[in-house]
Amino acid sequence: MNNDSIIWWTLLFAISCIICYQDITKRTISNKLCTVVLFICIYLVIKSGNYSSLYYSVIIFIVGFILFMRKMIAAGDVKLISSFFIAINQNYQLLIFTIILFVGGLIAISMLIYKRIDGNYNNKIMTVPYGVPICIGCLFGIAASL
């Protein structure tokens, strides 16, 4: 990883922190931030010359869109993971999906335990801020890919 890549990865890290904060507090992921992530990841792909991940990113977007239409995943999560996956080498993509699912499961279990301890059993639907595991997993994947 050269200095230029470290700078861009650090910028992605900072943007990811903002995305995680917004997803936790507001349960939204900004389209503007997803666009910034997309452009940075496209730059990293052009710089590395590894274009094979573009195909998988499009597939992720299409499958994610279908899941969004069935109300199984939020649109912001689909845009975010598609934007990040452009810069992740295809050799690491399955590992990154596993990390995202594992961290998301840990967050969901933590939320259930907190709800049980809190004793607040109202019928409010709890949602997992999946932007957090997406950012964590994808940052690892991009660091491995650089």
C-alpha cells in the first residue's frame, strides 16, 4: 500500500465514521456520502487496474434492489455496499460478506440483549443499523485489496 492509497483509505475511513453515526442515530445513509464513497472507490479501481470487481458490484446492486423491492433490506445499505465493493478484490469478496454478516449478527444479538435487559417490551420494530457492519467489513476488504 503506497502513501496515496493510505490517504484515500483514510478518507474512506472518515466518511465511514460519518455514515455509521448517521445510520445509528437517524437510521439513514446519505446519498451524497454513498456517491463520495463510489467516486473514491472508482478512483482506487482505476489506480489499481483491477476492473474485475465491477461486475460483482453490479450484481450486488441488482440483487440488493430486488431485496429492497421486497422490503428485506434498505436502499441506503444496497447503495453503500455496491459503492464499496467496486474497490474490493474479487478474491476477498466472500470473506467480506462473511464479516459483514457476522458483525451484523453481533449487533442484532446485542440489540436483543439490551432490549431484554432494559425490559422495554413495546411493539416498536427494531432495525439493525447495517451501515456499521458494511463499513467495517468493506474497509477491511479495501485495505486488503490495496
